[in-house]
Amino acid sequence: MTGWRQPLADEEATAAWAAHLAASLPPSLMVALEGDLGAGKTTLVRALLRSLGYQGVVPSPTYTLLESYELPDRRIHHLDLYRLADPEELEFIGLRDLLAEDAVVFVEWPSQGGGVLPAMDLTLSLAGADQARRLTVEPSSAAGQAVCDALRAASPQ
Amino acid sequence: MRVLGVETSCDETGVAVYDSERGLMAHCLHSQSDTHAVYGGVVPELASRDHIRRISPLIQEVLARAGSDRHDLDALAYTRGPGLAGALLVGASVARSMAWALQRPGLGVHHMEAHLLAPMLEEQAPSFPFVALLVSGGHTMLVRVDGVGRYQVLGQSLDDAAGEAFDKTAKLLGLSYPGGPAVASLANTGDPQRFRFPRPMTDRPGLDFSFSGLKTFTANTAQSAGEDEATRADLARGFEEAMVDTLVTKCRRALAETGVSRLVVAGGVGANARLRERLDALDATEVFYPRIDFCTDNGAMIAYAGHARLSAGESGDNDFNVTPRWDLASLTAPAA
């Protein structure tokens, strides 16, 4: 498995990269989002949803724990496990139902779901709180590797 | 008419009894944020079973406190959405089962409608129309309320809620949860001039909010300015000034655009002293602050909203669906 680092100069660069990612996503994938408060995790998900044509509000899921988006040809869930006290609470959120259907699931603070959350296919790590961010992309399954290959084909380094 | 209301849309389990003649007879709340400090990560017990484990004892307790028997209930109301499907289902199935067993109507209530009507639980209730500013950890919204079921969302947060911005700023400054009081207290000793935080979305027309940038600004500034006590206080003050300024600007604009003279401020952030001071100074505006018990998630507002609709002649529904995503704008006045 090989990942890479990608500088994102500003919000426009983030949006452009999110559009590449959106075009490379299979119907079903687990994506971990890593990065400190303010690193731009929700901003990245919002940019991806916009590139898929979603026009509605994309709020932070910190308090609701889960925001789900039904798009014409795919389903996206955005989880923030920051407030989870115990992985078993995922059952209470309805994780089992979420995973019963094809969906791309973005998970912030996935370590909080340890043991109960399925293995991640891809990890996106954001660093730098300035305008410019550094994004690290790391696959951890064949499905994740396929997304990386497609991304590289779409945006050569 | 006597209505039992059940709220289980997210963290809190709330139950209450509201009566046409006697008003709010009793309300009980089991808050999960009491038992695990949300941003601290203390884990005294599993939260996952809490709605299920707490709901029956809470119903018994609230009936006992109200001096009421379940057979005295005329209807049951529960939060049908929006919220977490798994959490909503607990309240919906319990209230719906009770309604079937007692052969009474049951009604699924919109959680945000209940928040908007909650100020009517106070003795000093505002009359319609009013503009409501809902500012809590989960919501930031400006809504024009013309009556039960008659709502117009004027603006809302496009990213983080105001309370969430306080909590995350507190976390960035190394403060404890809940963040609102901690930031406000540190801000008291801070210099309001040292850091000029952005006032998101105040420089363009419209009533939407965006607070995610404030968090990033705090993180950036804290990194370059250092972390001594005075700097942290100045950062807290700069953040609070920006937050309050933004909320007040939008409220003033909402009142001017609607021509409404009553403002209801609900939600935990409404307790902020600097915000109240500034709102109280608004010209020709009567400002209402419902007590905090009715501002956070609770059963009383669900009982009240269910009662308001049923007593206006709406009949209960007979299904037992929940609606995790439910647009407030889709509501209509009670159908008699």
C-alpha cells in the first residue's frame, strides 16, 4: 500500500482535490478523517458533497454525531465520534443500519469507535491551520488502494 | 387535556406532563452529558443503553411528581425528528405503545418546533409574532414565529453551531467543558482590543452564520501569540467579542427585516452575559430569555408542542415512524 502527501494551497485547492476524490469513490468505502480542531475535516467533506451537486447545508456533526446525505446515485454518511464515550454507543447511533446499505462513510475521530467500527479503507490526514494545508492520503485495504490509484491517474503529481 | 411528552432525539432523555388547566405539572430529565463530561472523556457508564434504561423509570417518576396516573393522560407526544434514528426510536416506540395500550391519540412532534414553542411555557410568554434566536451546542438559527406551525427560517449556521464554537475554542485554550462559561469567565480579564477576530458573514446581506473560521482563527493565533495566561484571556475575549457582535448584528438585521419587535433568545449560549447586555440594549425590542431548563433538550417542550397541536384540533397519527431528517419549513399550522 502506498500513500502520498498532497499540499492544499487554499480552500479552492481543497475543493478541486475533493472533486477528484468524489469522482474516484466506489459506492461503499470507510474513510477516516484525521486532524486537529480547525484542520478542515468538515470543510473537506463539504467540498466533496458540493462537487457531487449537494446544495444544502453541511453542518459539523460534532453534536448530532451523524449527518447523512442522500444523493441521486450515492449515500454519504459523516460521523464525528468526538463525543462518544464508549464504542458501544455506535449501536445507539444506528451504525448497523448505516452499514447495511452501500455508503461512503467519513469518520472523524475514528479511534473513539475502536473495536466496533469496521476497518478503514482510506485515511485522510489534514495538518496545518494556516490557509495552506497538508493532506496525507493512506490506503489500508485493496478498496482504498484502488481509490488512490484512480486519484493518481486523475491528478498526476 | 393532559399530555405526556417524551424527548429522546440525541443525548438527553426527557419526560413531562402538560395540562390545559394546570400548565406544566412535572418534568424530568436524564442528561447523558451529566454522566460523561462530553469533552473530557470520563466514562462512568455506557451511554448507549441510557434512553432505554432511563425512559420507564423517568415516566413513572414524572407521573408521580405530577400526582397523575397514566390513565389520566389524554394523549402522548414524542419527538419524531430530527435526530438520531436509534435514539428517536426509543421514545417513539415507548410513547406509541403507551398510546395504543391506553387507547389515546399519539403525536410525533418536530424537535425544533418544540424548541420554538418552549418560551410559551414561561409565565412571561411572548405573544406572536416573534423572532427566535436558537443558539446552543447543536443549533444556531434565526426563525420568525407567527404561531403554532407557522415558522420561517430566516438564517442558520452553515457549519459549526455557536455553542460548538465556544466548546471548541475552550478546548483550544485548554479550558474545561462546558466551554461557554469557561471562555466567558476567562474573557472577563482579557483585552478586547488585542486580537481582532473576524465577524463571519456580517459584511454581506443575509442572516446565515458561519463559525467554523473562528475556531481556525483561534488555533492559528494561539500558535503564533504564545500560550501565557494573559494571551489566553485576550484570545477568549477576542473570540467572545466576535461571537457576540455577530449574533447581535444578525438579530438586529432580522428584527429590522421582519418588522417584528419581540426577540426570544433560547439555547445555552443565550446565558452569555455579554450577549444579553448587548441584546437588552437593542432599540424598541422586547427580549425574552426562557429559563435554561426549557432551552436545552427537554420533555416539557415536547409535551407543550404536542398539546398545542392536539388542542388546536389536530388528530394524532397512528403510525410509528421516526423522521431523522425533517425540514422545519415543511411544517404547517395544526390541521383541525
